[in-house]
Amino acid sequence: MTATEERPDYKYVGTRPIRHDGLDKVIGKARYAADLVLPGMLHGHILRSPHAHAKIVSIDTSAAEAMPGVKSVVTGADFPDLGAAPNGDLAKNVIARDKVLYEGHAVAAVAAGTRREAMDAANAIVVNYEVLGHSLTIDQTMSPDAEILHDGLITRGIEPAPTEASNIVARTCFERGDIDQAFAESDVIVEREFSTTPIHQGYIEPHACVADTGQDGKTVVWCSSQGHFRVRSATADVLGWDTSRVKVIPAEIGGGFGGKTTIYLEPLAVEMSARSGRPVKIVMTRDEVFRATGPTPGSKLKLKVGAKNDGTITGVKAWMAYENGAFPGNAAMLGCMTVVSPYTMEHMYLEGFDVVLNKPVNAAYRAPSAPMAAFAMDTLLDEVAENIGMDPIEIRLHNCPSEGDPAPYGPKWPTIGLKECLEAIRDSDHYKSPVPENAGRGIASGFWFNIGEASSATVNLNENGTATVVTGSPDIGGSRASMALMAAEELGLDVYSITPVVGDTEVVGFTDVTEGSRATFATGMAVVEACRDLKMQLRQRASTAWDCDVEEVEWVDGHAVHSPGDHEALSLAAITAAAKRTGGPLGATASLNARGAGPAFSTHVVDIAVDKETGQTQVLRYTTAQDAGTAIHPSYVEGQMQGGVVQGIGWALNEEYIHDADGRMENSSFLDYRIPVASDLPMIETIIVEVPNPSHPYGVRGVGEVGIVPPLAAIANAVHDATGLRMSDLPMSPPRILAALGEAVE
Amino acid sequence: MSRTHVICNINGDDVEFLCDDGESLLDALRDDVGLMGVKEGCGTGDCGACSVLMDGKLNCSCLILAPEANGTDLLTVEGMADGDHLHPLQQCFLEGAALQCGICTPGFLIAAKALLDQNPEPTETEVRYALAGNLCRCTGYDKIVRSVLEAAVQIRETV
Ligand code: FES
Ligand code: FES
């Protein structure tokens, strides 16, 4: 269902057409990167480190090079050392230099005639390692005797700066008011320590690319990526090439969720293609995807929340450490910026620590860092509500920020829809229904910033009155349909008369990665701007034909209309058919840096049954309310909400990285790393809340990410309601629940 | 290395190909026959993206050796539509927005066909269990399950 505020009467926006790229996907014709076959193509395979932390003493590739079918072997020595330059760490992650920093770190790559030959040759490479001590947990890596990962790593954000290197990347602190005073004024104070493990994005399509490097020194890369412009610049940087030597063609992408915003394979394929003079394809195995690509970080969080008896939150104190994986990142900073955002408070002291350790380097995963933070915050808020006897929705409404209030991370809140989400859940069928027997109910809210950034779009009108919309945003969940709907609304053309296309790096203007829930918002803005430019051109053509002032021409429902009424309306098709004679083809381009991405909020309610004999949980019912601003294609908005929720359910209940004592991942398959399957779940009920974003021509705010933020706490709160247990370590897997039940009995 | 000669019927056509003895049917379909609609998500039988019907039975093609296909009838997603006429499952997936990235879609369509061929009137729970061997990370399964139930209704109405 949709909880819709009054809004303009749109003809196309808000409808649910079949997506343009859908047909190819249901008949098996959609082309993903692994599907591409080029004449003479070689297959690449990567040799990866078996050690969590080791010095590379020597690499001998001679045996591999002599093996049948082998055309090229590369190691870290074949790539420039970028030092501290941009993408320097990325380069060392793509292929290790003097050290390997996690099990699965790429050490060498082989290109051969077949995949099998490449694998056999990779296994024939002899690497001498000097194994070093390693850290797998936040406590280990922060301890003073931890083995240092990066010699020059001096913690940022500490005054005076430390003189010795450590594994602590940075300390971040957000402070408001006086936290001690807040606790002194509180009637209730609750505090707990929480932990979460890394979680893999779990896209079903493994990373894949094909590179074809020509003798002119240029290369063409086809790849599975959320942002081909970033692939272009990052690949060029890692190779030490000029960006203009790299052209990237986006293939269909089989899921990303943030995990395909970086590169792993492309420079290796390009370099081996250059050396062999043949195209090179590299496709990861699932095992490699788990061991070597970006999980979202594990975390350790200590939170303390104070409140008055009327439910007013007085203050929050947080200590939050986030794993960054093998190279420095900023996960903890994002945690600090999101942890208390759904609530107003006078006092806060939020301290974050980013740490490196011997695991694969983080990649973004849907609202990165926010779910763990919300897990801690919304669990404690539930505890506060329980202690003072207040309804969990009422306490959230009581502390709900509104427009103009200061956001915890600095700016003032623009128009936001959190209150509406809370009310939608409060008034939902689900919340009004009794909690099923032997089950518990949980509530939580979540926040995500959403971003704008750079986008480009080109809209060309074809001679038959149809339009082609080219953008630079890879479509990872139906955004082409949204682009077509906005263009249809602007131009007054049927949505199926519009062909939405994702253009490569040489046919469309620079466009940032599809991330931060930005594509429909920012790239949509570029599409609208280009369409508005076109409408002006169309009116001008009509005014020339009618020999009147352009101001007398209106654009109505796909037609130029003479407002004084002296001329018969001209259809878009009539104008484009005559375009050659009236001034040439009609096309427009817009490139912009989108500002005013509307923040996203969401509130969830879930009913969970817990089997006290086995610790097994069952999600009985789930409802999510999320502010979409305006839902351009409601089916795909619901799809984002449902997908986010189910990823959150997996995170809460089952998914985790398990390492042995040597730092080797023990569950690197979908059998052992268990993501939710259809039989685990009920339908995911959705309530699309629409509080339009005033900064977007159609009121869009991003919808891709926030849905994964509330489930962790919502489920923990439901488990508490069902069992009385406060589960503060994820996942809440059957053995953990069983153990906690056992302890509770003792 | 000598290669094995396999003769089978795929999507209604007689097909011959040569394969290595240790090669999976998935690799043979993709690399030797060129049916790229059969997807690889894991190669270990855990994701269902490579689902095919072999003599009418649902199988993960990554778990079958290519030579085992000799003499069998195979159906892949490429063979589901009748010319331009989509199978009701394909049409319902499109209308029901049951795909986002689409990488899991061929496997789900084949698994759902296997279910409906055998049980034309499944309950929601039966659909969920029949599809439990297929992983989708994008949709949360809601729209997939609804689309399969809707296709079942349409198929029943047309016969
Ligand atoms: S590829 Fe066969 S089950 Fe995953
Ligand atoms: S639609 Fe992407 S995995 Fe199912």
C-alpha cells in the first residue's frame, strides 16, 4: 500500500510499467560480464594468499610460465607503487606487493587458453612467505602488542598525535552539550556492549570482467560494476595509465548492494591482455568472492542511553569501533554520524574508532555502518521504553526530529518523513493485530543520508517521435524504468516510446557510482533537466512554424499547443519528423552535481517466534514503512524495501564470517554462509510513505539503502519480547539463542 | 586430451557437443553450446542460478557432469517461451517486478516451472519450499512468490 500525501496528478510517475530491460532478463538474453566471449579470448585466474598476514619473500613464476596454454603471468612487481597517491591502497589490494594482509589477498595472476589451464598454472607459482602474527578481532588489533599491518599508520584524530604506528586508523568524535549532565538528569540509564561480524553483500553474480587491450595502448573493459566511470579512473590509476586510455562498458550487473563500487580484477585483466595481445576474461569463484571481496565491517559498540520518565532522551554516549579490513577506511565515522539520527537529544558524546585487521578490505553494503549502530541504539531505546512502561512507537514519536532541528552530524534537518513512517506503522494492520502466541514483536527505525553527486544524461528525440535516454548510471534494481517514467512525464510521451540506456564511458558524460541511493534522485534530475531543455527546443520549433512568440507555445501532453488558439496543436512526432528542415535533430544533454538529496527514514515492525527447545527463530510477519519522497515506479521501490529488509533479516539471524585460528575463512560458500531463502520468510509488507523531497523536481528521495538499517534491532527487540533475552551479539543464530536461554535459566 | 561426444536435445533442438570428462554441464552449456542464460552463482549446488530441467526434472547443471547429459532432454530458460509467446511464468515475473538484477531469474523460472508442471495449484508455503534451493539477494522473494502463484492461476485458467 501507499500512504500518499496530496501530490500533483502525474500521468506516468507512480505507475508500474514493465521495465524495459525485463524481457531480456526473463528469456536469458541479458548479457552480464561473464557472458561475453571475444575471439581469441584467454581466461585469467588469480593466485591468492593462504596466510592472513605474511611477508612475500619471493615469487617464482617460471614453472607456471612454461605450462601449456599460458600466455601471461603477472605479480605485484608488474604494477607501479602509487605510495600515498589516490588509489594507492586500492592498488595494493588489487595485487599484493611486499606483504599479504589477509587470506585471499591476490598475489599473482595467470592468463591461459582455458580456465583449467590458468588454474593449474596459478597453482604452479611458488611463493615464499614469512608468516607474521595476525589480528582477527577489534580487541586483538587495538591491543598494544598487535602485529602492525601498515608501518606508517599513525592514528588520526588524537591530540597530540601518537608517535608510534598502530592498527587504529582514526578516532572520530561528535559532541553536543554535556553528557555527564545528561546522565545526572536521567530517570533511567541503560547501557550495553554489542558486537557484529562482517557480512557479505552476497550478490549472486560473482565479480567478472573482460579486458581487450589494443596495440594502440588503449583498452576496453566490460565489467560488472555499479560505476563504470570509477572503474575507469581506478583501473587507470592502478596501472599508472592516463584515464583516457581506458574505456569501460557496463555489462548488466547481477547485484551489487555497494560491493561493486570498487575494483578487484580489471587492472590484472588489462595488463595480461596488453602482454598477451589477446582479450582476457576473469571471473571469480564464489569462494574468491567471500575470501577476497568486500564485506561490510564487523563492529564492537558500547552505548549508554539516558532518559526521563516521560520518554525524553537526555543523552547518548557511544564508543564504537569498526573493522576496516586490511586497509584504512572511515566506517566508524559513518557509524557516529548515523547512530542517533532518528532521535533528538540535547547531549551526546559519540566516539568512533576505525581499525585495520587481517580481513578483506571493507566495501560498502547498503547504508554502510548504519545498521550496526541502529542495532545498538534501537535495542537500548526499547529497553528504556520497557523500563518506563511506554509504547515503543510512542517513545520514538516523542523523540522524533522534524524539519529545522539540528541533525546529530551537523546540518539542520530538511523536510523529512520519520514521523510519518512511525505513524504509518502505528496505524498499520500489523501493529494493531495481537501478537501471535509464543511470539514477540519488535520495532525499530533507521536513517540513511542519501547522496547526490555528479550525473549526466543525454536525451535524443528520434525521427519517428520516440526518445532515447542515455545515462551513466548502471541499473542495479530497475532505475532504467524510473528514468523512462520521468522522461515520459516531462515529454508527454508514452513510457514505452522511450528507450532508457546505460551508456559507456565514451558516450555519456561523467557520472558517479550508483551508490548512496542516488541514481533515481540525481541521474533522474539530469534526465528531467535534459527533457526540459528539449521541451524548450520543441516549443521553439513550433513557434518558428507558427511564426509566433515562443511564449505563446505551451507543451501539453506531448504536443506544442498555441495558447491563443490560432494553430492546430503539433505532436512531438510531427515536430521530430520535420526536424531536419526546421533546424536539425533534437537532442539535449544535462550534467549536474545534484544537491539536496532528501534523507531517508524507515520504521519496521516484526513478529518472531522462538523455539525454546532449539533456539530456532521464525519470522512470522514483517511490515516496513519507508519515506520514498515520491515513488517513481512503486514496484521497484517496494522491491528495494523488501530486499533491504531480507538482507537485514539474514544479518540479524544467520549470516557471519567464521575464521579459524590462522585467519582462514571457514564458511566461504553459500552452503555455510547462509543467506535467507524463500522458505525462511513471510511476505514482506510495504508501506510507501511519500513526503516529497523539495529539492527534486518530482520529490524523489533515494530508497535503496535505509531498508537494511532497522531489521537488526527490530528482530532483537522481537526476540526479547518473545523470550525476555536481550541479544547483543549478532547473529542471533540458534546456538546463540539456546546458550542465552540456558544462561537465563541458570 | 580426448573429448567426449555428447548428443542430447536442448530446448527442442538436437545438439551435439564435445566436452572434457570432468567438465560440468553448466560449463558445457555456457562455453560449448553458448546458452548464456544458464547462470553461475556458486558452482557448488547452493544457489540454483544454473537450474535446468533434465528429462523434466529440476537439476543444478553445475553438479552434473557434461557427459551425463548424453541422450537426455534438457530445458533451459532460453527454451521456456513458445516463439514470441512468453511462458506465463515469464510474463508474470515481468508484470510482478519479480526481478531486480535478474541474475537469479533464469534459475527461478526453471525451478518454478518444475514445480507447476508437477503441482499446478501450490500453496504459498509449497512455492516457498520448492524455490528454497534458489537464492535471490535482491528481492526478498516476496514478488517472486507472488508471481509464481499468479502464473499458476493463469495456467490453470487457460487449460
Ligand atoms: S551455480 Fe549451480 S547451484 Fe549455484
Ligand atoms: S534479482 Fe538479483 S539476485 Fe534475484
